[in-house]
Amino acid sequence: MKLEYVGKPGSKGVVLTEISKKLPGFKVFFSTRVAVEKTGPLFVNYGFYGLSGAVSARRNICEALGLDFKRLTLGEQVHSVNVAVIKEENIGAGAENPETRIPETDALVTSEKNAPIAICTADCVPILLADTVTGAIGAAHAGWRGTLDGIVEKTIGTMRKEFGTSGEDINAFIGPSIGPCCFEVGAELIDRLDEKEKSHLTDREGGKYLDLRALNADKLTDAGVKKENIEIYDVCTCCNTGLFFSHRGDLEKKGSNISIIVRT
């Protein structure tokens, strides 16, 4: 995994995972938990629980990336499969005030320009989608419940209905999340898996571990996305709590990473 620093030397900046596939007309970003101030690096939280200062952190990351903070849009994220279509009238929901987040929504889609949509995670899988033909974008929060309930299918289906998106025109980015090294699962989840989904389970040390990223990649290909157009950031948030927030791995200093996509 490569990292890149974004910001002016000596001023506020952020450390991101580097996107190897650059797409004309789009910007795609996955944050770490590390920001850089004049005094040195520090942990910052971009989400809605945990470390204080999240509004400032979201504003700072937008400024570092050259994005309009007031047009950053977020959903409530309740492990649903609800998808919100972002239009001019609801751009900016959740940027400054958690009470204004798009309620009970775990995926956002839009075709508006310069309207960044974002997902906050701390082990769940962030999935960012770019339709290179219509210009539509999507952002989905895929925990295990959302994954099995069809958040990927619902997101792409909404893009197809609203914007005419075809799966083969989508470039998909699966961001840093808990890996099969750490994601031990129990009967509640395993009993819901079909035979194909069970292929992503491994037995180790008396437990069963799930590759949630690979499972979501399968969901994307089933929805028509070409395998070669799926980029997976194969880094475990739980193993790397010095770089990423992790629901399972953090004992203190809890918070959320942020994943952002924007049509430029």
C-alpha cells in the first residue's frame, strides 16, 4: 500500500491511500486517521462518534483536496440498504451537522459535478463507484449486514435507474477495511451465506474468518462490473490501527476514516 500526503508543507494536511488508477473527470480518496499539523502528525476523526473535532477534520480534508466542504454529503449509515439520490437541493447534508445527514441511508449516488459524497468507516468496507460514460458516482457503506442484504446491488441498480448506468462502465474502488486475517465471524452471519459466499470463509485457530472485501468484489461482478475495473486496497484496518480507525482493533481514540468520491 502506498500513501500520499496532500497539503502545503507547514500547514494542515492529510495522509491518504494512493489511488493507482486515475480517472479523468473523477477524484477518489481513502483517508487514513493521520493528519499533519505544524506541530507534527496527529490522529483525527472524520465521523460522528469518538474523537472530537470531526467537523474541523472534514473541513480540513476538503480544503487539502481542493473540494468545497459545504457541498460534502453524508448519510446516517445504519447498516441498511437504503440508497439516496443526491441532487442540488440536498447537497451538503451532514457536512457540518450530523442531524442533517441523509437519514437511514448507507449509500449515496449523484451525477452532480463538484458534489463530493462520502462514507465513514472503521472496519466496514467503503465502496466508491464511477461511471465513466454517464459521469454518475456512488458511495456505499458495506458492513456484513449491508453486504448480504444487497447494498452493492441496490446502489448500482439505483445508478442504472436514475442515470442509465451500465455495470460494464463502472470503475469500482474497494477501500481499506477489516481483512480475513481479523474478521472472525459467528453463526449469525455464517447461517446467512449461500454456497458461493461461503467460499470466502477460511478456518483458522478454531474459528471462521470472512474476506468481506472479496465478497463485495463478487457482488460487484455479479452486478455487471468488469473484474479488471475493480481495484481493491488489500490492507486491514484492524491490523493497522496506527494508520486507520478500527472498530475491533481500537481500544481508545476511536473514530472513523472517510472515503470520498467526486465528479469534477
